[in-house]
Amino acid sequence: MKLAILNNRNYKQNNLKKIWYLANLPQMYALFNFNIIKFLKNFKFGEKIFYKLMKLRFLFKQKPIIPFLSFFITTRCTLRCKHCNTFIPYYRNKFHQKNYTLEMFKKDLDILLDAVDYINIFQFIGGEPLLNKDLPEMIEYACTKSKINNIFLTTNATILPSSKLIKVLKYNRISVQVSDYRNTKYKNIFYKELQEIFAKENIKCNFFQESIGSSNWSSNQEIYWKDTDIQTLKKRYNNCFNANCISICDGKWIQCIAGLFMFRNLKLEKGVSDEVIDIRTCNNLTEKLIEFYAKDYSKFCNYCHFENRVFNLPCGEQLEQNDTSNIIPLALYKDTPQTLVAVERERERERERERVIAPNCLIKLKYRYRRAS
Ligand SMILES: C[S@@+](CC[C@H](N)C(=O)[O-])C[C@H]1O[C@@H](n2cnc3c(N)ncnc32)[C@H](O)[C@@H]1O
Ligand code: SF4
Ligand code: SF4
């Protein structure tokens, strides 16, 4: 465990600071159960004491604490938000999409929990998590795990919860985050209905419009590979709110929600897939995760370019039906043919041409064969 001790500064930066920060966000604070942070917050040196205690805990347990983990139980969605920060509308086909089964979910969660000390926030996310019919059982299963402190479910309010789901949402460790898409033209937004149901059923929840306003979106970063020097990567990573928003999908542990999109949809530059940990096959997962948190940048950050980012956008602007962009909001990328996105699009066209050409070739060959015989 030498490595982790040597990199203690980064471990603190990536894990412990994030835990303290999240627990102190006003909209989050009310959602947490009683924990040590709530207690320590009352003292002048509470934060420092917290870091010291966690460091001791690490030396004793030799396993990492996971501050925040987004578990993608589906990459399908009912909406098509143009600036979706998980890029869901730009997943191109079924191969790139994923819907977890209950069995797989249980297996992956068990593997993961075995390798870590505890998970501070476990988030069910997607796509729209309520599209996964096994969601109630998944939540129920997660609730049996003492190594998960808080469980978040984030929904777009387009699907009303079943009575089975309502029952499990009442469990103590869970809170529901409801995004506000009432501005969209989508007809079934049950924001008000959910407010009523959750109040009646005494379910912990956070309605985003009330807590952070409805014009708080930002456009996505441009995504294309550019060799970047380490100092810039470190800076980008340090300033990125997505850093260490770990995404788990299909048994793969990936740096962040943007990295997940890249991993599932783009042909990656050499070396980047080394950043992805396959929790199902990795035989020294604890060490790998400690190494992961001791890093101070990710190679995925070579893909992210935030320069043209726009802020204060209304939540959930939808892609038009006739918008044919199939990877990333294209307005920003059209004129950069060197980008991977463009390369990928060209490859797709090539594959399409091959699909069209292939049957013709076969017919011709058959014809020649017949004439020869
Ligand atoms: C990607 S969504 C997935 C869960 C669910 N489909 C939903 O929209 O609530 C997770 C959270 O990210 C927020 N989000 C998505 N794109 C965003 C953006 N460009 N800027 C700010 N927040 C964004 C959503 O509002 C939601 O609260
Ligand atoms: S942000 Fe929009 S498109 Fe993305 S997952 Fe949520 S509802 Fe779906
Ligand atoms: S890859 Fe790096 S810069 Fe891009 S969103 Fe993830 S953490 Fe941020």
C-alpha cells in the first residue's frame, strides 16, 4: 500500500475533499443521514479532523472510500436533451446502449463492494433509470448493503413510479433527485405529481428547480482528441466538475460520464482504454482503485475542450426530430474534420457503403460462377 500513502495528497483531493464538499452543499445536506460530517461541521477544525480520521481509517482498512459513483442501469431515455451531459441522445445504436439486468447488477455491485471500504453516494442513473423494470429490486438490493451510505435516484419525471418502487423509495438511505423538464414540449412531465406523491409518502427528495433554478445548464464540451501536455491536463482535470464522477456501466469503471460516452461510442486513441477498469475481470481491484484515485488527471481529458462552452441554458432543450446529428451536438464540430467524431462519422459511412456493396458483389460472383460452369 506504499503507493497510496505516497499519493496521499491526491487521494485526499479526489476522495475526501469531494465527500466533505458534497455533504456541505445546501441542497444535499438535508438528504444525508446522520453522519460524521454533520457532527464535525459544528467544530472550528472539523474539516481537518475529518481528513485525519479518514486517513487513519484508510491506513487501518487499506481500501479506498468512493465519494460518488454513478451506476448506469440503462443508457436509454424518454427524452432527447440536446445538451445532455451524459450524451444519451448521441448513443448511436443498440450495441452502444446498455440495459442492466438484476442479475448483472447484483454481481457487479458485490464485486465492487468487496474491493472498497464504503461508497458515500451511490447514484442510480441513466438515461432514465425508471425505464429499467428491475429498478425496485435493484434499490432493495443496494439497501441491504451496509457499505453504501447514501443512495440517490435521479429521474426526469416522465414516468410515474409503480407502487413497488414507491415502497422501496421510503427506505431511509434513499433520496430522489427530480430534474425539471417542464419547459420541454414532451407531454408527460409528472413533476407536480411527483411532488405530491413524495410528500404524501414521506419520501426524501430534491426537486432541482426549487434548489438550483431552471436555467442552470451548460452546453457540452467539444469532444475530440488533441495531444495535450500533462500540466494542461492536470489543470483541466482539477477544474472539471465531472472529475471522479465515476461511471459504472456494463462492468466497466470509467473516469466520468463523458468518458463513458467516449468509451462506448468512439474508437479511442491508444492508451486511453488503459484508464478503464473492468471490474469483472480485474484480479487486484482494490489496488487498481487506489491507483486510480491517486492519479491527478485522466487520459480521457485529452478529448475534452471546454472553450466554447455556454452557460445558463434552460434545462432540457430537446433535439428536433429532423436533427440528424448522431454523435455530438454538431454545430460545434462540423468544421473540425480532424476530430475523432468526424473520423467516426466517416467510418460509419464507409461501413454503410460496404453494407450496400456487399450484396451486389455476391450477386455478381454468383452470376460469374454460373456462367463459368
Ligand atoms: C444525465 S441526467 C440522467 C438522469 C435523468 N435522465 C435526468 O435527466 O434527470 C443526470 C442529471 O444531469 C443533469 N444534466 C444533464 N445535462 C446537463 C447539462 N448540460 N447541464 C447541467 N445539468 C445537466 C440533469 O438535469 C440531471 O439532473
Ligand atoms: S439529461 Fe435528458 S436526455 Fe439526458 S438522460 Fe436526462 S432526460 Fe435523458
Ligand atoms: S474526461 Fe476529464 S475533462 Fe473530460 S469530463 Fe471527464 S474529468 Fe472532465
